[in-house]
Amino acid sequence: MASPPVISSVSPAAGAPGGGTVVTLTGSNFTQATAVRFGPYFALSFTVVSASRITAVAPPGSGTVQVTVTTPGGTSNGVAFGYAAVPTLTGVSPATGPASGGTVVTLTGTNLLGATAVRFGAVNATSFTVVSATQITAVAPPGSGTVQVTVVTPGGTSNGVGYSYVAVPAPVLTSVSPGQGPVGGGNTVTLTGTGLTGVTTVTFGSTPASSFTVVSATQITAVAPPGAAGPVQVTVTGPGGTSNGVTYFYVGVPTLTGVSPATGPASGGTTVTLTGTNLLGATAVRFGAVNATSFTVVSATQITAVAPPGSGTVQITVVTPGGTSNGVAYTYVPTPVLTGLSPTEGPLDTGITVTLFGSGLTTTSSVLFGTTPASFTVVSDTWVTAIAPAGPAGPVNVRVTTPGGSSNSVVYTRVGPPGI
């Protein structure tokens, strides 16, 4: 006598109430099956694939029924099959979104459990989540015009609800401020334009901004990433596409290689020439911590600057959008001071050696008796010897000149021979 059939599973375990769902029955002893029933109703058709497998088309029905198989050996056990109600949609929110897609919409309705697909027209949603039997959230795919959103469940395909794709213009940039910054990045810039709400990307050339904040529909602040020296195009991307580009310059760190002259008076006022690289756009020239009285950017490799008052040796630096340069030394020379000379008088002709006493004499560049230069020797910072030049009888003012300026005067008297 043949053994009765046994059903171990049915897949899928649910279908539309109108019937027509193709299910697969697995089990044993299916050979010579004469009937497959869904509750009291015969399957619309069935095929014995093997002793352990049958495919059958579910008839119309409702609720949960037991599927059984009958063979000459008897009737099998029953396995549950549920008739799912057809899903319905009553609303979609929001009902519009950009043509680029990406909008998260909420679908409301009934019988939404077990949803296997959400479609916007003929296109599947980018993703969806079944929240409950009455709610699904879905991400709209790209599209155009007005489409019908439908939900597919084991119970069938729902009615459609309208969803409209709105053409969103690409964002437009009009400016970036400041328009330059260091190659190391970190510069915060303000982008102005239109249609900036919803921007998802800001790029400097091909490099994403280190960070950015959408302030309004017309303004974004962004932190420039590191980049190579030179110009790049800054663009933004939003739901409507990618904007035009605005130019941003990466500026190399300035360097200084020399300063001429490298000394000047403590009172300032000396015009110096700075040489180096990446000097364009300089915003400051500093002598130590003090700004130059004025400066002029001659080229990318040269700046002229007027030294402010100061003392000692300081480092001159240049500040540009690329950063602060290395320093080059500049020495402030004190104004020389004469306190006396010896001897205080001498003959009309030349040849007598006069010793000048004072301070700040190390860098003496000239000694004048009146307007006549004398030959001289710097002995120390407080002592210079000079050969008095010939001249008429009477007193003459003696002074010295150094890079620090001209000294005060001391008097030397030329004395003629007796009787003259």
C-alpha cells in the first residue's frame, strides 16, 4: 500500500485573494498526486515536479487556509497559506520632489505588511521601509513629470497615488571671499550665489571642502582643503546639479632671501628692498612686531618697505594669504654721539691727528670738519681718530656719520702762526 503524502512547506506562504499565485509545495510521496486543495477549493492547476515537489496555482480565497495534497496513498497534512488583502494607498507626503530623486516620502494606506516593492511609475524606489500595516517610507528615485506610486505585496498591487517631479535649477555661484588662501588649507571662505539650499557637496578643484555649512539659499561657508599653488574652481552640487565655478587661488607660503640695506637708523625711515618668493598679495611687512611704515609689492619676488623706528636687530617678515614668511635680519643702528675731541685746536695745514670721543661710532662712514671730509680710523665704538684737513683759521664743527645718522657737532679750532 502507498504511503500518504507529507507537506513540509509552501512558498510563498501568502497570495492575492483573487488567486493566481504560483506556490511551490515541498515534502514527500507526491508521485501520482490527484488533487491539490487550498482549504475546500481545488488549485487552479498543479504540476508534480518530483516525489518531493509540486507547483500549484492558488485559487481565489480569503483568510488563512490549509493546503493539502491527495494521492492514492491518502491526503497529506495541511500547511497554512494566507490570502493577503490587496494593499491600498490613501496618501503620499510630500507629493513633490526634485527630478534628481532622493526625497524621503511617507506612504499611508492599508494592508502594507509584507511589501516586496514600491514603484514610482515603472521605477523601483531607491529604498523603502515597511513601518506598519498602514505606513511605508520610501526614497524617490530620479524621474520627471507626475507618476503613480504603487506598492506590491503578496496581496497584489495597490492603487496609485500621484507624485510629481519638480525640475530644480542648478545652484549658481557669484563669488568666493576671500578669493585666496594658503596651500595648507584651513581658510574659511564665504560662497555667495543662488539656489544653495540643499547643497550636498562643495569642492575646490576635485577636492571636497574640509567642511561646509549652508547658511541660506544665497550663502555657504566652507573650509578650504589643502591644495597645490595656483587657481582652482570652487563648485557646489545640489538637487538641481552642479554649479558654475568661481576661482580660488592657493597661495604658496612666502619666503624671504634677502634685505638691502640690512641696517638703518633707530629713527626709522630707511627704504629697504626685500627679495624672496610668493610675495604677491602681501598684507603686512613687519620689523619684529612692528608694521613697516609703508610698503609696496613690486612683484612676486620683490617688496620695498620703509622701516619704522626701532632698536637692536629684528627679523623682517612678510604676511600674505599664503602665510607668514621666514625672517631676515635687520639691524637698527643708534645715532652716533660725540662728547669731545683732543686736541681741540691745531694748525691751519693738514697732518694733525685728532681723537674723537663718543658712542655709536663703530659703523662710522665719514668724518667732516665743516664740509671737508677727513681720513679716519675707527678704533672702537667710543673712539675714532681723524686727520684734520687744512682750512682757514677759526673754529669748525666736526661731526661723524654712520648708518644711524649724523652726530652732533664738536668744535675744533684752527690756529694760524703767531703774528698772522
